[in-house]
Amino acid sequence: MTFHNKTVFITGGSRGIGKAIGLKLAAAGANIVIAAKTVEPHPKLEGTIYSAAEEMIKAGGKVLAVKCDVREETDVVNAVEETVKTFGGIDILVNNASAINLSPVSMLPLKQYDLMQDINTRGTYLVSRHCIPHLRKSANPHILVLSPPLNMHKDWFANFAPYTISKYGMSMLVLGMSEELRKEGIAVNALWPRTTIATAAVRNILGGDDLINRSRKPEIMGDCAFYIFSKNSKETTGHFFIDEDVLAAEGITDLAHYSVVPGSDLQQDLFL
């Protein structure tokens, strides 16, 4: 499949995994829509929608940067409309925007609970809902959700049930939408990393520079998304992909260059 003139709508695309996916597909000639909130530099968060857009343009893509809070339906509708007005349609949706807090039920403030549910599960539903009518018109439409395989073992709920519920909500939407849209040829899949990925959440929330140094670069997820979107949407749907497995299927087993610190002991990610 060629990505030339294909339009990719990415939530949370200004940094981290979303940005890595955008850069990979921009280099392949795609039109990239960065739908995210950050329009002004943040002291603890790298980049804005505009700085990310500049990088993707340099990589070879055409880019639309649009301020969008996935919790607000008006923002989502406006972003989708602006995308269609600019590029003529939507071929790929990446539901990447996500919030994380690993506090247990007894300690998590309601505001943080609502934030995770609103961005993770509700945001994935809301953006998908408004992109689907346009994806129906694409020759090879894909939805990719950055969420884990479903596993109802108590270990994934004991210490951070609210976060697990929000991420599993995203995964349940993958399960449901893949069947709902199968007859229309719209692929719906999930992607999750085997190891932690060097993102702002890992540095600022989970483990600082030490955990960053035991993580892989976001580029591994960008490469995996590229291979998933290269497949026929009618034949590749309802999967909960793990990054290492996606690359192995492409004959790529030497992953050393993805490590932030080559040779370090990598930290296995949550839910695996």
C-alpha cells in the first residue's frame, strides 16, 4: 500500500507515540492531522501541535495542526470538519490520546478518575464516532487504538483499577467496533508495547530518567503502525497487536536500535 495522499487523523499527536506514528507516515507521503491540546510550550511536556507539524512537514508529509480536546464534542467535530475540508477525507484514525494515574480506588481523586474515563474511553468513542462516516468512503480504512489486550486477571485491577478500567474501555471499543464495522471493511485494531516506551508519562509519572533508560523509543510504535496500516483492512481487523509480534511478522527480530540505552535491561510494560 502507498500512503501518498492518504489522510491520517491522530489524537494526541504532538509528542510521544502519536508523534512517532505521524513522523513515520509523513515520511511515506501521508497527510497528517495532529489533533491535540498543546498549543503553547509546556514546562514538563515536549513540543506543541505546531512544532510537531514542522517536523512532519520536514519528514515529507502535508500537515494540519488543529487544537482539539477529545473530551469536547465541538472540538472533535470541528477538527474532523477541518480535516475533510483540507484533505478531502479521512483514511486512518489513530486513537492515541490518553491520561494515566496509577493510584488505587482508595486514593484517586474523582477529578482524576473522570479525566481518565473522559479522555481514554469516552474520547476514543467520540473521535471514532465522528470519523467513521468519512472512513466508510476510504479504499483501505483503518482505526488503531493504543490500548492493551483484554485480560480480566485480578493483578491488573488490584492496584490501579481506575486506569485499567479506562484502558480496557478502549480495548472493549476495539472488540466491539471491529465486529460492528467488519462488514464495511473498516479495520479496527489495538496496539500495545512489550516494554515501556520513552514518553513524557514514563518520565514524569512512572519512573523518571531511570525508567526512560530501560525503555524503547517511540519509533518502534511508529514502525508497527506503518506495517498494520499497510495491510488490507478487510483482512486485518479485531487484533490486539503487540509491537514485537508485529515486527517479527515482518521478519524484524533485531530490535536493539529501538532501545534508549543499547544493551540495557528493558522494563516490561503494564498489562503484559
